Amino acid sequence: MICLRAFLFLFIFVLSPSAWGAVVDRVAAIVNREIITQSELDEAKQSLRAQKGRDVLGSEAQAMLTQMIEERLMLQEARKKGVYINDSDLEVALKDIEARNRLEDRQALIDAVSREIPWEKYLDKLRNQLVILKLMHQEAAIDLVVSEEEIRAYYDAQPQRWRLPDSLRLLQIVLTGAMKERDFHRELSGRTALRQRAEEARARALAGEDFRNLVALYSNNPKSDLGFFKRGELSSELEPILFNLKEGEISPVIQTDQGFHIFKVAQRQEGTFKSFELVHKEIETLLLTEKKEAARKKWLEQLWEKGSIEIK
């Protein structure tokens, strides 16, 4: 028996590094004596690879390891602070997930999750996330408020952010025709005739004839009033032309895949500004989120500083 033990001792230590790595998982990092294994990191990378449909970049892998270290630091801190999630807290979270994903019952959630990860492992991950959220709320987001002065200063410093886009109310004459692709000359002749007719309609509009009467005479679409369009809502070929027109002006004849168009700017509305009262809540939420993120980063930096972390 003694000889057998000696043999086993020698056998273990004469294994090559590659053979040893096949038996014992490599260490990716050590966080206050807790090990993050290479297989844990590889599993996270594999999940990201499946999501993105490509190989994980080196910078992404480094960011994932940093995230895993921070998660371990926060869970360790939670244990020190006595922060935990009981079964009723977990049940509330599961019901919320079911509702958000419109799942009929718990079994439907289990079936959906189990296609990607074992159910018990999912519960462990969810419980850890809830513990971290609860800890962060207690430690990093306590007593954070946004003053009226801060909200007003943010509003005044960025006036263009609250500007509504310009808009145009457009009237249209559109001329279309059935073009037979097999007869190029007839198609070309037809398009020429359509353009000439469109130019004729435009000339009459420029001469002062009622645009709606011209719609009835020339347009293939009896609906002349297209309503209002904001910047960004028109096609790239129409927007620069039409937004350069003044109220009451007539566009040139514009050819598109649909035919030949003449537009009239029936009404032009310059962009107004959202009032302070209208965006007050939006700014308050934004500034509070920024403060929470700053507090979270500072708190994490403190955990890094007082922790013992070794990255392999």
C-alpha cells in the first residue's frame, strides 16, 4: 500500500502541464481566496458568442472577467452585510419575469430557460442578481436626491435638446403610368409624356391656379393633403428639397419609383421648445440615474481597493 501511494504521488507530479490541465480546471482569477475558473469564463464567453453570432473579442473577454470579479466582490460583501433574498422575494421576481415575457405559467418559464441553462443554475444566478441589486440599493444608492436647481441648470444648459423638429404640411400631385418593361421605347415615351404633363401641372400651379383643382385634373391619387411631416420622416430624396421650401411654395417635378410628384408646402411649422414643466420628470430621472451610476462606480472602486484580487 505504501508503494502504491508513492507511485500515485510520483504519477501526479510527472504529468505534463497539458495533461494536468485536462484533469484540474485552470484558475482565471482569485478574489479574496475565492477562485474564478477558466471554465466559468469560457461558459460566459460561449453564451456571448451565441448571442452575437461571432467570436468574442479579447477586449470583450477581459470585460467579462472584470464583471465576474466584481460580481464575486459584491456577493462577498453581501454575505458580510447579511444581505440575502428569501424564497418569497425570489417568487416575486419569477412572477415578474413571467408577466414581462407573457408566459402562461411557471412550467412555460422553466421550459424556456431550460433550453439554454439548467433551471437550478438559472435560479442561483437570479438569486445572486437580486442579492446584488438589494446590496447596491442599500450601499451605493442611499439618500440620493436631485435638487430643483440641478434640474433647471441641466435644462438651461442644453436648449437644443428640447427643441421639437420642424414640420411641413404637404399637398401633392402625383402622376403614374403603367410601364411595360418589355417595350423600352414605349416606356421611355410614356415617361416623357408623364413628365411633360407633370411640368404642365406645375406651371399652372406656379401661375396661381388652385392646387386642389389641379389635383383633380392631373393626379392619379385624389388624396392631395398628405398631412404633416417632421424632419426625418420623409425619404432622403424628398426631405432636402421640401424642407428648403417656404410656406406656399411649389416644388420642382420630382421623379421617384412611384412616378412624378409636385408638392406644395401648405403649412410650415418651425420647431418649438418643450417647456421646463414638460421635461422636468425626464431630467430628474436622468440625473438620478447618473448619480446612481457614479455612486455605484465609486462603491465598486472601494471594493476593489480593499479586496485581494489576482488575475492569472
